Amino acid sequence: MLSATTINSALRLALDEDAPWGDITGETFIPATASATAKLSAREAGVLAGIDVFARAFTLVDPSVDVDLTSADGNAFAAGDTLATVSGPARAVLRAERIALNFCQRMSGIATQTRACVDAASANSAGTNTDGRGVRIVDTRKTTPGLRAFEKHAVVCGGGHNHRFGLSDAVMVKDNHLAVLAGEGADVAAAIRSARDRLSHTTTIEVEVDRLAQIQAVLDGGADIIMLDNFSLADLRAGVELIAGRAIVEASGNVSLETVGDIAATGVDVISSGALTHSVRAIDLGLDLDLTAEVGGVESDSSVGLS
């Protein structure tokens, strides 16, 4: 999903946005001969995501920059850990550092929040849902425009799973679709069966319901997945009992780190949360640089902390 082409395209846009006519500070104050070694340091604990994106930001600016990765996506880290070392021309390192950090900090924030939700859900769900494997935590389409592949990759790094990537992946009939059908006087079960006849056998159909009374018609239509949206815990349990393994049961709405454990305990198969991507806090990572510049034949050393 997160291909080299996608990474390069997004990074080029970000680098061009940051310095459309060059880095006038670096080009004015940093000698062309200066070199830098920088360590990517964790200022707090978290789960790493986007380390390859971090590295690519530097090599896009200057292929001679060397990035030595000491951790990998999906790894937990503690405050003070060194996650990577960057060395090369100082101008290039300084030119790329903010873009590299922006991607890695946000992606690691998503991975960290996802891991916390997965752990909270796992503690309450093992063996309680339809397939006996425990609940899955999944993301949604509530992602930053242009960064969906990065944010969904980060969810996987945190131990979560991806919902559909976009509108082309699967049929998902939501409340507004049902409202249009109702306005046309259509029968929901018949509409689902008609859609099934027109779709490939590999395409799944998910239908969102917001009350228990809607479930039977969706079951009659043969939906593969039924989303119980903004249900109370009691109604989630009742919905799981009513569906009784005839479809995958997804819970959505009001999902947070505080509520996900109780939702998992109702026996649903999947819990989807837009908050994994739309409300996440970036993890505090920083670059600590040792600069060595030769100016007028005199070598000077300095240490600079960047965040």
C-alpha cells in the first residue's frame, strides 16, 4: 500500500512546499563544505512508524546522505532511544530534517495510539466474538487528504488493520445511502440482493445500521458485514446475538481508548475508529546534530538540538 512511488511523490510535494526557492538560511549561514551527523532520538515512549519515509526525505534532498536505521516500523521504543543516525552534507540534513520529522512523528503517533487500543481491546475480547480470535481494531477513511497510505500504514505498524482503502474497494452502504433508498421507496433487502447480482463474487457488501430494528432486513439481503453505528453496549450485545454469526459484526462510533475495552467485550468482530487517524497527537521525536564545518581553514564543532 505504501509504495516507493507514493513516498517519493508525497515527500517531493512536502519538500517543495517547505522550500519552494531553496533554503535561504542554510545556503546563507552553513558553509557548503560543512558535514553533519544527526541522531533521531525519542523524547517519549511510543511505537515507531514511518522510519523509511524519514530516511527517504534526506536521500531525496541529497543522495549522498547516509541514514543508518537502528529500529524498524512496529517496534516499541522508550524515551531516550536512538532510532536512526543521519550523516552527510549539513545543508542537506538541515534542509530535510523538518519534513522527515513531520512524517515520522505523526505516523508514530498513529501507531502508538493504535497499539494502545489493540492492547485494551485484546484484554477484553479474546474468544468472545464470532470467530473466537478476538476483536480487530481498524481504521476508517477519516484520514488527512493526500496522506491516507501513510496513515493506514501507521495503523498496521501499531497492530491494527485497515478498513477499505477507498470507495473503489468494497460496497459500504451508510446512513445517507439508506436515506436515498428510503426516499425512492426501495426495499433494503431487495436492494442488497440486486447489488449482489451485479457485483463480482469477490466484492464484499457492508451495511451500516443505527438501530436494532434495521438488522433483520440487512440479514435477509445477505450482507457480509453489518456495522452497528453508535449503539449502546447493551444494544451491541443484542445485535451480536441477533446476527448470530451470519455476518461479520462491526462496531463504530464513540470509540476511544477509554471505551474500546468495553466495546470489545460485547463480542463484536471488528471495532472501527476514525480517531486513530483524525485526532492523533504526534509523538515527540527530535534530531540532535553535531556539525563539523571548515571555514577559512579552521574547523569548528557545535551541537544543535532540533525538534
